[in-house]
Amino acid sequence: MPRNTRRIVSRKQVRFAPVDAVQEYIHDAPGQVLACRDTKHAWKLKDIEGDRETGFVRYYRCACKATLIQTIDANGFVVGRRTKYPKGYQMPAGTGRLDREGQGLIRIASAEADLRAVMMRKAMRSVR
């Protein structure tokens, strides 16, 4: 093989979810799921095991019911991280990943839900 010839490595093409599939997902997804997909998770520590000599495993939970398991070695380095999502959190299998447009649709749906919630709270306060 000549020196200047580069080997072309084929990469698997990333498939993105079509807009209509994202809109259908948004329609069926609970508000907390949309909030977590929008702002990422608000993890709260639920349990921890281990010690300074062997390392730690921390267990977190989010309001959307997702769980995060983080493994830390004795030097403090994260050596493992696994997230388990509740049913209905992820897009249906085979739909594809969210692109910027899909993420934007989720962000708008989450913001609209936030706006409705704030307006309801204000309306309730004004009735009192």
C-alpha cells in the first residue's frame, strides 16, 4: 500500500428520529419525563455502599423514576456509570436518536407544561 493512501473506515450511520415520531412521543410522555429530557435529571442520592479502601457505589434516583448507578474506585475515579430509565422515557425502539430539532420540540413542550403549571398556581393564589 502506498504511503499516502489512507484507509477509509466506514462508520455506522446515525439514525435520527423523524419529527412526527418525536411529536407522537411528546403527546404520550408524562410531564416529568419531558422536564428531565429538557433540563437533564435532578439526581438525589438514595443509597451508597463501599469504603475508602475499595471504592463506592452510589445509587441515585430522579423524579421521573430514572435510576443512576455510579461506581467510584479507591482513587475517586468514576469507573462505571449506568442509567436505567422508566418505561416510556426513551423513544420507541428503532425510532432513532433525537437531533437538535427533536430536542427543541421536547424543550418547547416542557416549557409549555411549565407555563401551564405556573399559571395554575397563580390562579389558585388569586382565588384565596
